Amino acid sequence: MPITIIPHSASGSDLTDDGPVGRPLSQPPCHTRSFELDLEGAGQNRTGLWECTVGSYERQIAEAEVMHILAGECLFTPTGGTPIRIKTGDTLFFPANTTGIWEIVEPLRKVYVILQ
């Protein structure tokens, strides 16, 4: 089984435009770009790069997620919780079914792994 490399993860040069987020809370809505890789031998788990413009939206990922912030700054407010400031260099784990609001303060770029 080969080792998987995510090329240009710091620059985000290989990202594809995904359009606006699914549940925007700001106008204009945040726009995203991404690059997803198949993880050979990792079942249904998936990984990639993701980037988002300034604004806010509802989190839609039901699966557990690990992410490392490559650039930018944001706040995440879990449903019923207090805002958490997240910035370049932070690594986070979101348990499955975590809901809340993202507020992107500076354009955000992350490496993520979605766990099935």
C-alpha cells in the first residue's frame, strides 16, 4: 500500500471551486474550494484540503473529523456552547454529530480527515 501525499497543502494551488456553503448565515455567502483524496486501505475514511472565504454558516458534517488549520482564523460556536477561537497551527477533533456555527474571520485553509 503506497504512502499518500497531499501536494501543495500549504499553498492550496490544486483546489477546485465548490461554490457557496450549503447553509450560509452571511451575505454574501462563504465560498469554498477543496481537493479530496482517496485513502487506499483506509475504508470509507477520506482526507483532503479545504478552504473557505470570510462569513458564517452552519456546520453540516455528521461524521467525526480531525483537522489541522494551515492558514486563517475563525470562531466555532458549538450548539449550546461558547465560541472557540481557532487559528493557524491549531489541530482539532470534532466528535460525530457536532453541530454549531462557523464564523470565518480570515480566509481559512485546513487539512482534514473524515472518520467513518
